[in-house]
Amino acid sequence: MKEASLRGAWPVLWLAYRDFAREPRISLCFVLALTAVLAPLLVLFGLKSGLVATMAQRLVESPHNREIVAVGARRYDASWFERIAERPDVAFVVPNTRRIAASLSSLRNPRNGRLLRAVQMVPTAKGDPLLPPDLTPPAGTGQLILSGPAARGLEARVGDELELRIERRRDDRDEGVVWRAAVTGIASDAVTHEDAVFVPPALLVATEDYRDGLAVPGLGWEGDSPRQGVREFARFRLYATTIYDVAGLQRALEAEGIEVRTQAAEVETMQSLDTNLRRVFWLIAGIGSLGFLASMAANLLANVERKRKELSVVRLIGFPTGSIVLFPVTQALLIGLIGALGASAVYFPVATVLNAWFAPSLRAGEQICRLLPSHLLVAFAATLGCAALSAAWAGYRAAKIEPAEGLRDV
């Protein structure tokens, strides 16, 4: 029985194809109707995918969005930093001193005499998200990395030796120390727009002690007796592993009573935009798909009604009912396949134009309208599935055609 059904199916498939090709104008109208519905959906989904992917990529790539900044005054000892560094959602943490102590009084380039005042010092170490992975962090007090604005202000380049100066007031006297440090790297402008230098945490500790009036024997800086006991820090530099870890890490720190400031709101905005765009897309896709399904189902049904005599003759000569159902289904799949190819042919030029329009505001590798191969495969599969579904009504009516109807008109 199954073999007979299969033998009957192939000729009906061929007949459906021949009938589709014999009426090119009607078939073309069906295909164009599908293309007109599917092409805008592909462009809309490409915009949604490209826009959200671009925003997410920028959020992920920017370390500033993973930064967690402490607000208010607290003290953090070495054990706290060790415990935080062991968390899987922490990518980088380093101690930082009081803000007033974390700055140079002046920074001078002896090569050209250029001078900057009140230059911020930023503690850094291996794995700093703000610095390129191939840039070795400065070691000791004799090395530093300049920010882009500071390098331009000093007209400095890698290899220059700069004069660093810090000042203090002790016992009603103004005091200061000067030492030299070599420029080992220059950070990009995206890191900070301020005059800043990246230095080891040990240098910040030394400058904080000096400003507190204490001696720093390791650098030959005179003052009161060096600090004794456990070292505590007023601030820290902390970065989450990913932008999606920021909210959880923020909650964990706040549970310890540490008030922090993050970019979690921007991450939530991006996620909300993704959700809302997805809803808009599926709403428009649903309306368009229902309209297409209704239109194609009505057209296929009309086609079956138009060919009742021919189909009844096919039944009369012995083709089984199941094979007759394949007649409208095959034509629907042909319409779906050609329409999907036509919609893709429309999408790619439109996407190219849109990406060209937005190119000035995009970075390298970014696209405002983008569909992955997997997206296109899903779109093709959904189109063919909807096409087959729309043929179900026509197939049901075709299966009800009696063989005797072919004899009435003989």
C-alpha cells in the first residue's frame, strides 16, 4: 500500500510543477506576494540583529562598562583584596589610595620643557582592562605609562624620561621630592580624557606616605617614622569579568555595606532594547505571516477549485487520495522557496546600502544591518513551513474531490 502511494506521489509532484510552470503569470504573482512580505521582515530582523549586536559589542568591549567604583569612605585591607580577586565574576582588582594622594604635583618632560600640573596617578598591574594585553605594566618607581592627553600635552614618546614631583606641607614648611621615570607606553584616548599616568600600586603607597609626612626609606624620602601595622586602602579599581556580572557583583558589594557606582543601567537599557525590538519584530512578523498565510491559502484553494475537473480525472485514473493532497502542497513549497530566494536577493543590496549609510558612525567590523547564515536558514525553514501550512486547506479540499466528477463533463 505504501509503495503504491509513493508510486502515485511522484507523478503528482511532477504534475504540480508542470502546472506551476504552465501559468507563469499567476505563479509570479504568488511569488511576488511572498517576496513583498518576507523582504521587509528580513531587513527589519537584520536591523534588529545588527543594531543590538553592535550595542552589545560596544558594551562588552568597553572596560568602562565593567568598572565598579566605590562611593564614600571605607578601609580595605590585603585580605579583602585577596578575597575579592578570587571571585569568578571579578576580572581585575587593584588597591588605590586616597584621591588627594593619588596625584602628582607636576610632570615635566626635560627634552622639551613641557610641563603638566596635577596629573592623576592610576594604579595598574598585569591584566589591566584599560591597557592593551601586549603592553607590559610599569615596574617600580622608574617606569610609567602615559594617557593619550598627557602624552600630547608633554609631547612625550615611549623612551622619554620624565621628571615627577610631589609636594607636601610638614611642620609649617613646604617640602617636595623629584625623581625620574621612563615612559614605557602610551594608552589610547579611549581609556581616559584626562592627564593621567599609570603606575604600580607601590608608588601610590609611597606618595601617600610622603604626603602624610612619613619617610619612605626605599626612595630616600625623609619624614616621620614609616607606617607600621596592617596597610589599609581607601579605594580600589575593580572590573567585572563581563557586563552581565556587574549587577551581581554590585549586589554582593552592597551586601557588605560598600556603596558603589556602575554602568548597570546602560546594560539594562541594552537588554530592554533587545527585548522590545524582539517584540516589535515578532508582532510585525506575525501580522505579515498571518496575512500571507490567508492570502496564499485562498489563492491555492481557488487554484484547486479551478482545477477540480483535472484533479478528478487524476483520481479517476487511479491516483490515491494522499497523492492528490501533494498537488497544492508542492505548489506552495515552490512559491515559498522561490519567494524566499527573491526576498534574500532584495535583502542583501538593502543591507549593503544601510551599512554604507551608517558607516561613518560604525567601528571596524560593525554592521547596522546583519543576518547570520543561521538566521537565513531559520527564515527559509519558517517560510517553507508556513507555505506548507497555508496549503493544508487547499489540500483538504483536493482530497474531497470525487473521481466521478471527472465523468460528468465527459
